[in-house]
Amino acid sequence: MSFFDAINISASGLTAERLQMDVTAENLANAQSTNNGNPYKPQAVELQAVGSGNSFQAQLSSALGGQAPAPGGVQVTGIVNENVPAQLVYDPGNPQANAQGYVKEPNIQPVTEMTNLIAESDDYQADVTAMSTTKQMYQDTIQLLT
């Protein structure tokens, strides 16, 4: 493991969490976007662990065997549309309503999205803390050597 692997791992988490927060904010902003009968489809970010053997068991085995664990992190593999059907909302005064008075709206639950946003923000803050701690350890080490 190189000197900057811990910072690179935290940086990959920061990048992934920032993208997740952006996508969640977009979902919230479009919670009522009907788009002329073709409602907005909520999106989600797909993440994947970087490197081979990144499971806890693989890392523990390599550490117990005297080998340096492989550096890891996370990467975004894509942004996908969630597979949720649109919801019908009764709003006969809406110009986009069908003959029965229903409008197709995205099936986005604002409470769920806000909960996701809070969790993503907490994860982002944890990565910032990990990066700050790593930086402080590096500074302390350099100070001890000088």
C-alpha cells in the first residue's frame, strides 16, 4: 500500500457520494415533473468496489498472511433509471389530465429521498473526516522525522 492510498480511497468515496447527492437532489427537484404525460423517471447511482479481493475476508487474510492489503475504494459504474411505475394523481384541473382527470406523475417519495440525502451527506462527512485524519497522521509523521 503506497503512502497516498488512504487519501485516494477517501477521495473516491467523496466523488461517489457527491454524485449520489446530486442525483438525489435531481430526483427531488423533479418529483412533480409530468412532461406531457411522460413523467420523470427517478434515478439511482450504481457503485462498485475498486480492486480485486476487497471483501473484508480477503483483506483480513492478506493482512494475517503478512501481505499488504490491496488498496481499494469505490467507483461509479453508472446512473440508472429506477424501475418504478408512474403514479396517477387525481387533478382534473391540470391541462395534462386524461379524460378521467388523472395526471401521470413520477413515483418519487420526498421523505425517502430526503432520508437518502441525509445518509449521503453523513457518508460524505465521514470521508472528509477520514481524509483529514490521514493528512494529520502524515503531518505528524513528517514532523517526527524532522
